[in-house]
Amino acid sequence: MLVGVRIIAGSLGSRRLEAPPGLATRPSSDRLRETLFNVIAAQIEGAVFLDLYAGSGAVGLEALSRGAAQVEFVERAAAALKVLRGNLERLGVGEGFRVHAAAVAATLRRMVAASETGHQATKFDLVFLDPPWDAAEEYAATLGLLGGSAAGLLDAGAVVIAEHRKKERLEDRYGSLERTRLLEQGDAALSFYAARRAAAQE
């Protein structure tokens, strides 16, 4: 059990989480998650939440605890998947979620393909991504997809949030996504993006 990683508030508040061993998976700190959920508090109840590079599932589980209707976890690392599924079981979470054991880009493309054939009606209200900090190319690839060919997966008014190193400067725009807010805390930062629907339709 990794000390300090816990559900902060909601129906599962104060429950502790296990985290994968090693440094490849770096759970968001309690303080940063509290900041994140303070910002999106008005949108979380009943939301459909996509947790990319989910790791231990700390962010998605926080969303479920605070009233999200559905959380989709995407994680491909075997060790992280084992811990994620263990956390879901340990917390007694039996519904309202789905785990995609695959790479993020492949999962997004599969969701797009399903939506184009009428098999995927789900649109996401909130998307959170926290790739390994050393995999800087993942930010551009994933945000580029969400602002491009996968933009149809986002509901009207959706917010996409990327956690990254403070010194890692993300772009202000990725296709239809435009950064609306940047919050910095310690070595970490949160970039908030919204879809420029009106601009995309002009």
C-alpha cells in the first residue's frame, strides 16, 4: 500500500489505494487531485469520465466516489492493471466502470470506429490524461487525437485535463482543443482544454 494515496471525498472518501511498484506509474498526489476536483466539482455529478493512462485508477476512482455516472479506465501496463483491478475489488466497486487493457491511442481509435458504426453511443464529459512524464510524445499524440479524429467522442462542453511536469510546456491548441486554464502545483501542472466547437463549425 502506498502511503498517502487515498480517495479524498465522496462515497469512498478516506479509503486508501494500492499503487504499482516502481516509478513508471506515478499516482497523482492527493493535493493535486483535490485541486483538480475542486475545479471540475460542478461537472462531476452524473458525468461520463475517461481516465487515460489510468495507473492505479486513483483519478477515475475519485470521480466515481464523487458521483460520476460512468468511468472508463485505459491502461496497458500489466502491473498497473493488476493494481487497478485490485483497487476496484477492494473498494467494492462493482458497476459504473469499464477497464480497457490496451494502449490509449488504439483505444481511442477503436472507440471512434465503433461510434462510426453506431455501436458506441457514449460521449465523454471529462477526460483526464496523465502519461508517464518521460513520454512527452504521448501528450501531443493523445491531445492531437482528442482535438482531431477522436473529437467526436467528446460531448458538448467537455473538458480535457492533462497532468504534466510544470517544466513540460504543452501547446495552447491541439486541433479543436484550446487551453483555457493552467494550474501549477509543486513540480506538477494541470492544463485544462475545451473544444472550440464554434470555431470548428465556421
